[in-house]
Amino acid sequence: MISHTNLKKGVRIILDKEPYEVLESNLMKKAQRRVIIQTKIKNLITGNVLSRNFHQGDVFEEAEISKFAAKFIYCHRDKFIFSKDGDHSKRFHFNKEHILSIIGFLKPNQKVEALEFDGIIINISLPIKIQLKVIEAPPGVKGERSQSGNKVVSLETGTKINVPLFIKEGDIIEINTERAEYVRRI
């Protein structure tokens, strides 16, 4: 069991029979009152983020979540099909709405990590940094130099992202998937 004082960033708990991950945790003590833990927690099944306060004496069960390597195979009509890495017969899928935040970085045969809770695959996560090819890049035009030069390019997955002016069509760039930002040219 996890007490309210152990609610730190990254801790996974079961709340209302669903797994949650603590994103932020702040200790707050009001005058002559009990200690309150203010948290932001993310539902690992739906992806919703909630602000919740927990009081002294609250205890939680730790969420037993296992991870395994998986591979993105293809997309068909808002269904994204994945398989266990190395065993293509064990397939599973997610709807577009469930993984909306990462679909812009998925390409066929992309390695991902799947999360499993109580025998059910609840979500997937991408590596923090991935490499994608630039398929369309307008020419870099030097304008006002008071700001750094950026332009919008299209990637092989169809996503558009801001990059420096020196990036051109055919370049392979590294992207941070958590912030959806350009990192470097490969």
C-alpha cells in the first residue's frame, strides 16, 4: 500500500479501479490543519489529466503495470494496428482518439512500448526521441534577424514541425516526441 506522502512524480496507483500516474505532487500545509497533497494525475487508460487533493491517512494500492516491446504495423480507418515485437500473430489495436497525441509520429514498423494492466493492453508510448525524414521543406528565407530563423516542414508521417532554416528536403531529423520539437539533424 502507498500512503499519501509517497505520491511523487512517476508513482502509479489504482484509484476508482483504474490505473493513474502521478504527474505533479505538492505538499501543502494549512494553519492548524492536516497536511494536504495537491497532485495532477493521469488516467493511464483514457489519458485524462485530473487535479486531485489527497489528505492525511489516504492509502492506495500500487498499480501493477507491465511493459512489453511492440511494433506499429499499419492504420486502417482510424484504427491503428500493433503487434507484439517478434510475434506478429498477437495483434491489438487502438482507435485514433485514444492515441491522438502520438499518431503524428507513427510510421510502419516503428518500435513502441505497450502498457498492460490486469491482462488488458491499455496504452502505448513512443521513445522520447525518434528520427523521421523531411519530405517537404520550403526554401529558407532570411528575414529579420532579431529572431532565430525557423520554417515549417512536412515529415514522412504527414506531421508539420518547426525547424531551423538550414533543414532541407531529404534530411533526417531527430524529434522529441514529448514536446513535439526539433532536436537535431542526423
